[in-house]
Amino acid sequence: MFRPGHGSRGGDHPQCTATTTVRDDEGVPMNGQQMTGAKALVESLKHAGAEVVFGLPGGAILPTYDPLMDAEGLRHVLVRHEQGAGHAASGYAHATGKVGVCLATSGPGATNLITAIADAQMDSIPMVAITGQVGSAFIGTDAFQEADIVGMTMPITKHNFLVKNADDIPLVIKQAFHIASTGRPGVVLVDVTKDAQQAMTDFVWPEGLGLPGYRPTPRPHSKQIREAVSLLLEAKRPVFLLGGGVLRGRATEEVGELIEVSGAPFVTTLMARGALPDSHPSHLGMPGMHGTVSAVSALQRSDLIVNIGARFDDRVTGVLESFAPSAKIVHADIDPAEISKNRTADVPIVGEAAEVARALTGELRERLAAADTRDYATWWNTLRMLRDNYPLGWTETEDGFTAPQKVISRIGEISGPDSIFVAGVGQHQMWSAQFIKYENPYTWLNSGGLGTMGYSVPAAMGAKVGQPDKVVWSIDGDGCFQMTNQELATCVINDIPIKVAIINNSSLGMVRQWQNLFYDQRYSHTDLNTGHGSRRVPDFLKLADAYGCAGLRCERDEDIDATIAQAMEINDRPVVVDFTVSADAMVWPMVPSGVSNDEIQIAQGMSPEWERDI
């Protein structure tokens, strides 16, 4: 049974759906048919709507892999490492909006999923992770490949289950999918003992959910909506802060309409890139540590922030006490635990992003029809000046190597806004967020909350499985790439033709940047020897060839466009492109850790001239 507060986030709610009877290949209803718990697990996944499972077999999950071999309508993708299965399920879920599913055995198989589980949970990705467990009689005996995966993952899942009885499997799977996908999405772990998989059961797909403690989040309260609109009409310097909840809540159209009616500027966090088009005239860019000057400054100087689906994360706020000191806060979130957690809300609104946006738009239209006293002219003049004076850009490198920003910018422009771009973590992630123009939602995937190296390749693989007709680029660093590049084998064998751009600066780039700025250029253990005249360990072209991928290398500015075009033409297998870039390039703008956002730097030792400009 679901227990509020037990591996859960408060305030999530079910959205009941009709139950349909699924028939087997001969048209006979499955309900009442006797089968093993393992087959019941497979049938339950199909009933729950799963189409793809990313997994790796082992002893404790072998009973389930046997019926999985014959399961029509349920594709299994055999990964090379369980972490890859988790990230692939996450990428699939992010790109499609469906629940991602991964499958692993007990012990080390289950523990290898932990990073991917934590990653997906922090970014509110709907995912169900299923693990095999030793026989129930052996639990607690330190049996071979036993690990308390339920206990280990309790702090990093929305909820988890330990299933010891085959009869419980269908209901638990239905509950798991429902909990993962409703309210604030998250990860649900289902740990199934081996004897539960082997036992016989009469399969019954339940009509109900049986989740009495899983309470619906109320509709946004009309009083809060009225108060929020009153603040919006009174404000002289309002800003909308749009977070990943806009995307998770499938609320891009509703929020876009609210922005149009309000006439106010908006910023999109790292997790919300693409929620509304970058080309929108009211868009100021991404806020935060590596945000645009106009976005960071707008929040700092605002008198009202309307936050929809963002967490007031430390990378957005800088030193919290100095963040937006004059701003009143309207904070709307599906998860009441987020509201006033970091910044106290003057008007808290609990509800789904789409419902909140619709309610705010309706109230705002009605009030504006009666009287419109707003005057944002001065505010917009200031913001346009900041946007014009401090655009994103880069300087040419001095070491003769290509500027990585140029490579990433050209990938975005040549591949186009309908492509999906999946970044790892580090400098290349920030440059991808900055220099690719996102015009469509669900085209930017990255590891935001956990910052997981190794995310990009398997997440891109999952996104491509979910959106096979889209071009999917994994933009990765040479450090991140080496953590999960074995999934290229999975891509080749399963005909998943992703494109991988390795932004190869032969170092752990973001760590090196901090060493440059804060550790007197003492580059302790950040040289990876993957290029720049080194031994090229490994040689990424040879590695690509060994995996059956197409391998390309680009070392000169004049070859960038042609190399990207060549990669775009190869669609029968994965492509790996080794872009040799400067190790000295750094991500700007930057708010150094531990200081106010007012201390934003546009280059090393250079800050905007606020007094002159404003």
C-alpha cells in the first residue's frame, strides 16, 4: 500500500483512467488465466502501457526474462550496463512523455541502477525500475547477490515496493505506473523476489488502484489565483520564472498563452529550455550560474517573480539571501513541498502547471477587460538594452584549436530545431543550453539536478527509441563519453542510429575551468590524454569503428560544417564525431559559487557596468 511520506513527495495525486481488458494473441482475455508470476509481470507491463523495456538479465530476474522473450508488443533492448538501462528509460520518458521502464537483476545489477534512479528522480522523470530479488526465504541472510535495494533507494524514489507474492504483481505494477506518471512525476522501484516470479498465479488485471493514501492535489485555489493576478497588475518589474514543471506538466500551450496575455518577460531554467520558443520576443534567456546577463539581471531587479514549476535551485539563485531582494514571490508547483522550501512565497499556489496557467490567464483577462493600468515600458527598455548590450557569445581561442561554442552552435543550426539534443554534464552541457536555439519543447535533455556524467549516450539512445523519426544528437564531453560509451554496441545491434558529438578538449573541462579560476591554474588530474597531440587514449575513431559506428574527426574550423553535414547523411548506424576543441575555452557568463547573482561576470575579471547601463 502507498504510504504518504514513505519514499514519496507530498501532494502528488492519482488521475484515474479507465481499465481495459487486454486479450492474448488468440483473442482470449488474460484475466483469470493461470501463469507464473514472471509471466504476470510481463503481461502487467503490457497492460500498463509499456512498449519498451531497457534491461540486462541475471539470476534473480531470469524467470521474467523467459516469458519476455515471447512477449509480443513489448520490445526489450539489451543494454551493456544497468546504468545505461536507467538513463535510456529516462531519455525515452523525457522525449515521449510516457513512463520509461528499466529492468535489472538483484545485487550489483540493482545497485548499478542507483545513479540513474537518483538522476531521474531529481529531474522528475516518470520511470519504473524493476529489479529481481533473491528468494524471500533468503532475504536478510546475506545470500549471494542479495542487496536491500528497497532500503537503498527509499530516499531517491517517489515510492518503492517489495513484492513477495505472485498474486500481488498486477496491482503493484498498475500502482507503480500510476504513481510514477501522476502528480509530480518520479521514479518507482518494484523489487520482485525470485520465488514470486516462479510461483503460479491466476492473472487478474485490477479494476481499481487501491491507493487510499495517494491524495489528489486540489485545483489551484481561486483566492490564490486572484491574489497572484493582483500582484501581477500592481508590479512594475514582473518576471515569469519557468521551470521543468512546465514541461513535465505538459503545460507549454497554457503557459504560452499566459505570457502573451501578461505582456511580461520570462526566463527558462536549464530544465525548461524549449518550453517556449527561444525566439519569443519576451524571452530573456536562461537564468542562473551560467545564465544570460538579461535573465539574471531581470530576476535580481524584479519586484515580482511568478515561478511556475521551478525549485529556486541554488544554481539559479546564487546566495539565497541576496536573490531578487525586492521581489514578491508567486510560486506555483504541483508539489507543495517545494513551495517556500528555499524562498518564502507571498502567494503559494498548489496545482498542475496547466491548470494554474489557465486559471491565471482567465482571471487576468477578466481584470484587464475592466481596467488596464499596467506600464512596463521602462522595464522593457531596460531589459532590451541588457539583452542587446550583453548577448551570448565567445572569443576566438588563442591556442589554435577550435572554439567549442562554435561547434555546438553549428550543430544546432545545421541539424535544426526539430532535432533532439542530449547533453552530458559540464562545459559542453552549458554551451549546449546556451548556443543551441530551442524552438520546441522536449528537444533538450540533460541531467540537471544530479549532474550525472555518462548520462548523454544512453539517454540519447532512449530518446531515439521513443522518437525514431527525429534526429537525435548526443553532445558529450570526452570525459562523460568514456563512462557509458559501451551503449554504442546496444545502438548498433538494435538499429538505433544516434549521432554523438564528442566535444574533445582532452580534459575534464568544467573541473579544469574551476581549477583555472579558483585554484591558481593547478590542473590536478584533469588531463584525459584523448587528443591535442597526446597519445589519444582512446582514439575515438578506432573506438567507433570497433563498435560498428561511423567515425569522423574534425580538427579545423573550416571543416566544421562539412563534418556535421556528413554526419547528418549517415542514418544506417550511429555516428561518432570527434571534435578537437580548445581546452582553454570557458563557460561565460558565470556567477562564481558562493556570491550574489549581482556579481555575474561576462568574462574573466569583467562584470557588466550596471550603473552605466541601468
